[in-house]
Amino acid sequence: MKRPDFDSIKTYEEFKKYDWHRVDLQEICKDHGLLFLGTEKKLNKVIEAYFNGVKIPPRRNWYTNKVLCCWVNENGAMMDINAGILLFNLILCAIGFINYVRGADEGHYTLPIVFGITGLIVAAIFIALDKDIDVIRSHGPICGDKKFTREYVDEQANSEETERLRYADILLAPDILIGVTAGVAAVAYEDISSLHVKKIWHTKRDGPRGSYRYIEYYTYKIIVTTNKGKKIAISESMQDGDYAAKAIHEHCLKYNPEVKLLDMKYSCLTQEDKEKPVVEGQGVKHSVDLALQEQYLTSISVDGDLKKRFVRYHRRFAFILILESLPVSAIASAILFFAARFIRNITGAVFLLPAALFPFYAIYNLFSTLKSISKDDIEFYSGEIADKTKQGYIIKGVSYYKFGFIKTMRPEGEPNIGDRVILARLKDGYSLIADNR
């Protein structure tokens, strides 16, 4: 049964006739300023109350603006639990010190103090990981040289003139720049001296607890420096902040021509960007889908010759990959055989095992490519080049991924910033093709 728009439903009985998933219920509650955290059963109760004329607001109803309210509540979901842990351990410490002052037996003050201090350390870690500090600070926004009240920030965020950069959750309000993902921050445009992006290297455990495998990832902070030298992080996410910083800079120049955009900075363990462009995977697919929703990209139809060339390239590449995989597999297998036969230890060469099995992947890739071609799982989009780097091209609205031209379809003249080009997709892989649009 096709669901109608929520606002067209008049009663809760009518609402229950349709199938609503938890994500749908959360979006409905967010759009209508209701409590949106909890189980599916709880959210249904909130919506039932809404139909009965009772509006249950989010726990931390500090802001009426949807972006600000959602950030505070989503990131403060564990704040009550962490506050309870903190209070409980403070009470334990207090009991221990009181018993010590009163001269009680050692067991009456040692255990409370030891467990209390340990619990305080654990609570402090939880508070840091759950962004509780940023949420608490958001009750009184972090400001630049000029101070703003929470009410004024909320009013600016709700202005009809306010633009939102969704990929960085930054609000370009009429008078101030509002950042969300590093805590609610507000800086007047005339206070901004410069801004830059800082790339920070992190690692996290890959697998269950106790695993010794770790993977690396990066976060990007967009940092504003005020005229008095105060530095404020207005955005922090796993999305490359280059394009967002440039969009912010262009907007700030309308109000303050002196604002400077500095080069990206790196934390001490962060390496320079890798040469290979990121052009495939679910992350790119999600980014392209978002760009389509925001109308940065538009779906287009292309002439038959261009599509045939695109298909021919990928089909040929899939066959060539099989031929290239055979010598690679042979060399890797020979080294592994030599290590096992004569050295009797393949520990040092075990990393060659994926290379030895490379032909199996190449065969899978061939069948997967042919299947996608037969299903016509191919799409073309028109987009605008926002920037050009050593690693590739950045498409406006798909800013945190780099795209390179297909080698055999490279244009005679490289396109410039602002040119419209074609972005082509086969399966989960994306690339630019030669024809300008």
C-alpha cells in the first residue's frame, strides 16, 4: 500500500494503516520538532500524542532550528547516563574521604576511593567519546570576538536567507557563520581573519574486541581564526573539507573582503593525500545520490556512440585484468612455493597470498562487469568541476571524492574549473569521461 505524505494524514488510526520503519518515524519526529530518539514503540507513542494535540519536544529543547536541535540531541543521547556514572563515582569518592577523615578502618575508605577514582576516569573517557562536552558547551554557543546568545544564534539559523552546506553541516546565516559538527559555534563575518582545513589521522580497531588489526581513517576540521587570533573549529567530519572551506570563503568575501583561505594543514602523523583518486565504493554512491538530491548533479542521456565507447572500455579492461593477473599470480605462487620448500617458513611472504589468488578476483570482476552491462546498470550525470588537484578533479556537490578521466577517453584539452562534464557510473565505480556538457 502506497503511503501518503505524513502531513496529509489526519488521525493516528489512519497513520497505523501504513508500514513505517524506525528511520521514517525519526524523520517525521525531526521534521515536526518532536522527540526523535528511542525505540520504534516509543516513537509511535510520540506521534500518537502529536495527533492528540500533545507535542513532546526533544530532551534538550535548546534550539528550534532543526539542524542545531538534531545535533545537540543526537550527540547528547548518552549524556544522562554518563552524568549518572559521574555522579555515582563522585559520591563513592566523597564517602571514602569522609571515612578517612573520621578515622574509619582502612577497608571503609580504600575501596570507595579506588573504585570511585577508577569510575571517574571511565566516565571522563565516555564523556569525551560521546561529545558530551561539546553538547554542554552548545548551551552557550562557542563564539568569536563577538559574543552571541543562544536565542540570537537560533534566530539567525531560522532566517529565510540562511543557506546550509549539508556535507559539512555549516549554516551560512545573514550575519554570522554557524558551525555544528564540532559543537555549536557562531562567528561574525567581520571577525574572521582566515580559515583553513586541518586533516587529522586516526586509527580504530578492525574487528571484535581483542583484535590486533587496526585501520586508519581521517577527519577534517574547518578552523576559523578571528582578528584577535582566536581559533574556533566550526566543522569536524570524515568528509574532505576542501570544497566546504572554499564555499565558506566565497560567502565570507561578500561581507569581509579581507578573509583569507589558507592551505590545508596536517596533524603530525597525517600523510599527504594519496595519488590514486577515490572513485568507487558505497561512500561515493551515497555522495552522488546526495548530490542528485541537492541538484548539483543532473541525470542525462548520452548519444549511443559515447555509451558504446564507455561500455567497450570497461569490457576490455575486465578482460585485460585477467591477462595481467596470470603473471602476477605465477610470480607470487613461485615465491610462496620457494619459501615453503626451501626456507620452510612462509610467514615473511604470506602477504603475497592475495596476489596468488588475484586471477579469481579478475574472473569475478569480468562476470560482474558483463552482468552489469547486460542489465544496463549504467548511468550518466552532468556536473560542474569545482576544483582541480594533483589527485584528480572535484565535482561540485561531490566534493570529498576525487575523479579521474578514463585514460582512453581523455579529452584533448583538460577542462577548467566551472566547466560542465559528464560523470559516468558502472556498478559502484564512477569516472569522468571526455565529453564536455
